Amino acid sequence: MWLIVSVALTIMGPFGTIRIPFQERLPYWLGLMAVSCLKWWVWFRLTGPLVGWRERDMALMGVLSVFILRLTLPFEVQVANAFVGGPAPAYLPLYGTAVALGLIICAGIEAARWGMRRHQMTGTPEMAAVATAAAADMAVTAPALPIDAPSGGLLLRAGVTDPAQVMAVEAEDHYLRLHLSDGRKPLVLYRLRDALAELSPLDGEQVHRGYWVAGRAVRGLERRDGRKWALRLEGGLLVPVSATFMPMVRKRGWPELSPALER
């Protein structure tokens, strides 16, 4: 995205940069966009774990970033202009313009996301009818679950009658894929936040912003690609472990797999 946006701005030459020679205009935009991307990456890496990567909270963090991260933009432009021999920009007009453009972009992104969610939730009338009939049938035929286990919700929609079958839950966009001990992998339209609350009575942990694993299914911890870690589950399923949740994984005492065990 950094490269695509930088090249596009170089070709369009907005804000009068079209007057800058191409051989200077390209590094001009590459530098500005690199700093911008770095700031956004650091911002979301810091704020994401604080709000639990929840969708609405992350949207709010995106709006706040427009006001906070743009504070240094006039100084960045001043440095870039000095590189091409341009004038120092006026702070307030540039900051106001940057904030306005940022809010427009955020609004466009959220509108697109809302449209995608609405399409995924409704689908075609035929799909909605099938989903409604299936949910009604499951509500009638599904047996009751133990009182201390999660009932209804995710497991009911997935047709799971025994919570002990669930080895892992994986987020796929607005859907959740359940990895079951019998090899089935049902896909359910559901929010991970709600699923985590329902699964909390079970012995398990969230080990990644998009994964929950059952403690009984874990066979050990192994290193992947030199630096990254993953949990190997029953049946050989590998679940990535993010740095945020690594202390919790260590606390659980799940053993590191030796090369012999991995084979």
C-alpha cells in the first residue's frame, strides 16, 4: 500500500508537487508516505491490544489517529520541502486540510465496511431463508448442554452438542471457523468477542487476535520461521501465537516441542 500510494501521488502531483521534477518527486512522496505508514503501524500496534481489537473501538482509534498523527505532518512536509528546495508550509492550514482529508477517508472506509457487513449478513433471499430454517430446526432438535458449559449461540449455530469437541475457534472476516476433534470445520457468522464470552467457562485461551484454543487440545509450543511461535494441537493443527498473548502461553506451561516430537 505504501508503494502504490506513493507512486500514485507521484504521478498525480497533488498540492503543487507536480512542479517538482519527477526524479525528486518520487523520493519526496516515498519518504512522506513511509513516515505516515510507520506512524499508523505503531499507533495500531499500541492501541489494538488496549481495546482488544474490537471492531468499533478500532474504528474510534482510527478517527483519533487522524487528529493525533497529523500533528507532526507540517514538520514532515517542511523537511520534505527542504529536500526539494520548497517553502516551509503554514502549520494550521496544512494541519486542517490533512485532518479533513483523513476524516473523509475514514468515513469512506467505514462505509465500505458497513456495506460488506450488510451484504454478508443478508446475502440473497434464498440464503436468508435457508439460514432461518436451519436455525429453527437446530433450536428444536439440539439437546441441552451441561449447565457449566456454553449453550446456544455459537455452538448451537455450528451444530455442536458436546463442547469438548471444540479444539480451536478461528476468525475469518466476520465468520468463525470451529475446528472439531472429529475433523469437521463448520463456519458460522458470529463475532469473536461474543464467542470468547461464551467459551469462557471452558478450559481455553485466546492466543491470537483471531484464535481461541482449548487447553486439552494443545500438544505443545513450537517455533516457526525462526521467530514466530505456534501451538500444535491434537491432529496436527498449528495455531499462531502473537507476542501479545505469549506471556499467557508461557504461564500455562505448555511445553516446547523438540525437533523429534515435531517430526
